[in-house]
Amino acid sequence: MASTIGAPRGTRDLLPDQTPAWDRVEAVARDLARRYAFARMEIPLFERVELFARGLGESSDAVSKEMFRVAGAAGSDEERADWALRPEPTAGVVRAFIEHGMHVRPGPLRLSMIGPMFRYDRPQAGRYRQFTQWDVEVLGDPGPAVDAELIELATRFYAEVGLTDVVAHVNSIGDATCRPAYRAALVSYFGAHVDRLTDDSRRRLQVNPLRVLDDKQLDPDLADGAPRSADHLCDECRAHFRSVLDLLDALGIRHVIDHRLVRGLDYYTRTTFEFVIAGREGQQQALGGGGRYDGLTELLGGRPTPGIGFGIGLDRTILAMDEQRVTLPKAGPLVAVVGTGPADHADRLRVAGALRDAGLAVRPDGSARKLGKQLESAVKAGAAWAVIVGEELAGGEVTLKDLATGEQQAVGIGSVAGLVRAP
Ligand code: AMP
């Protein structure tokens, strides 16, 4: 026997018993996108490496360690791996915004998409090499109201999928005016304690000192004493942050200020936020996160346009739903169509078609087995009802059988949908 081939490390197959939860979270995300007036937008799953290098920063983990590179066909111009699978969507969205001259559209632009992201990271629970995000981006709105609106939107998403105790961590990391002084304060502070830093943090201190605060291994006492960005904001950034916090208070959104929340990518400015289950901070990875990126469009060659967005990890959202034993809304009843005649398949398929016209989920039995066997299979497949096609079909009737109670009655095809949907 030939050896079998497994799925690539860090990827998952979603089997039919797992997909109802996915259908649910995707439906909630799409419906929220509609209610919050976000339009769907799609971009390729891969882009030029250079886009990510410039947009996310060479020093970010996503670029320096986790790029999933893609090469063209052997012998082609793209044989060198100049493309990478997208680790996050914002750089691609902003690339498309510039490429299609979208700044001329009536703004602010509110965009939404659901799709896979790829990071060549070490796989573990809740961390995959291919994972799915619901992403929203707003271009052309400097906030602060939209900052609060996005945090409120994400909070509402978690509530609507059935999660409890989700808390928003928020921070402001300033802008090009005040960040340099804050960086300098961090360099001077951590520089005096290099011996207590991990190797990774020592490297971060050289290239992007804010990211030392992101290091999960950072000595907690050292972290507590570190300079806080909120204390180093310029007047405009301080007023902006204050307004975001006031709006969150006014809306009753559960949040805490998290001075270590700098996020891993270079492009963030001002508001940063992440969502975690309260009391589980540190023990688990975030369920989602985002922030403002007012400088990114310019960095990628477009005209200055403020931006803000978030990415919600659907894999982790579903893991948290499993942990909290969230029950999914019940799916509609499944109807099996079975037949008494071995050669009545045209009738079965016609009846199935009529029931589907009425909106029902229908599974016709395609076998020539005895009726009893067909009914057994229907129960195993999860059908709540069987529609038995027999001689009465000539008069437009079928037998409707309740598979839980065994009761059955002759009914007109047109009344089946009403009867199986009745509470
Ligand atoms: P980030 O931009 O890294 O904060 O990612 C946003 C969200 O995507 C995170 O809060 C996670 O919920 C999710 N996420 C990021 N990386 C992974 C991964 N490797 N596996 C699963 N989910 C992830």
C-alpha cells in the first residue's frame, strides 16, 4: 500500500461536524458588516514580499521570521520567491486603495473581508500557519469616534457569537511627533537593564524598542517599571486617546488600558487594541486586535490617508466558544425523501425538488433498499422527518413521517414545509 500524505503542519481540515460553528461566526461577521455599513472587498492571497517588508516593517516577526514565500514556475521571471502569502490583510488593502485611486470615492471607506492569512510560525494550540480572520478597515477617517465604533463593533461580534467576558485592551502609541521621544525613553530604560532582557528583546531594542514590551518572556517587574507611551503622547495624540476612552465609557464598552499593548507591526499609530477573555490575560493569545495606521498609505506611495482596522481570529473565537460551551442556534429540520418502489427515483427527486423550492433541506435516498432500511439511514443522517413517496403521489400526496415519534399521515406535498417547520 502506498504511504499516505498528511495535511501540511500548522493547517487544519474543517470536518463537517466543525463547520456549523464556522458558518455561525461568518454569518454574524457578515451581518454585522452589513449593519455597520461596511462593503465587502477582496484582495489576493499573495502579494510582493516588498509590500509586506515596507508596510509591516523589516523588523516585525511577520516579515523577519514568518513570511510564507511563494515562487513562480521554474524558469519563469518569478522563479525567485518574490511573493509571500499574506500574513495580514491591511498592507494589501492599502495597496489596492492606492492602485485603484480609491481616495476619490466618497469617504470614509468602510471595508470588510473574511479570509485566510498565513504565517510560518511554530504551530501550537490556537496558533496555525493558516488561519482565518474577519478583517475590517476604515480609510479616510481620523477618528476618534470611528476608533470607538470599531472597538464597539468587535465587542458586539463576540457577544453575538455567544462569548462572555471579552474585554478590550486599549492603548495609544502616539504618532511620528511623539514616538521618537518615547522610543528614546525605552532605549534608555531597557538599555540600563540589558542583562535582564531575552536575546530576542536585545535585538528588538536595536531595531524597534517598542516591541520589547511585546516580549512574552519580559520580566514582569521590568515591564511594570517601563516608561508608558500614554505618558509620552503629544497634545494631539493625548486628546485623541482621551476621546476614545471617553467614548468607550459613554458606550459602556468593557475595556482596560494596557500600557504594554504596542502590537507587532511597524505601521500602527495612536490607538491600538486587542480582545481577550477577562482573567485569562497572559495565559492565552488574543482573540483579535487592531489599531490605527495613519502613516501607512503614505509609506506605500499614496497620498496621506488616515486608517484604522482590526483582524478578528475566527479560529481562536471558535476555540473560545468551545471552551465556554456556547450552543449554536438550531439548524432547520432535515427531511429525507424515501420511496416504496425500487425504480421511483424520478419521483423521489421531483418531490425533493418541490420541497427544496419551499426552502427545506432535503436528502433523497438514492438506493433501491427496502423502506425500513431507508428510514434507518434517514435517522442516522440526522433527519427529523421522512417523506415517503408511494402510490398516493398520483393524487399529489405523500406520507409524512415524524422520525422521532414514528407518527405518520398522508399530506399534500404543498403542506409538508409548513408541517415540519411548525414548532
Ligand atoms: P495580529 O494582527 O497578529 O494581532 O492578529 C490578529 C488576530 O488574528 C489575533 O488576535 C488572533 O486572533 C489571530 N491570529 C494571529 N495569528 C494567528 C495564528 N498564527 N493562528 C491563529 N490565529 C491567529
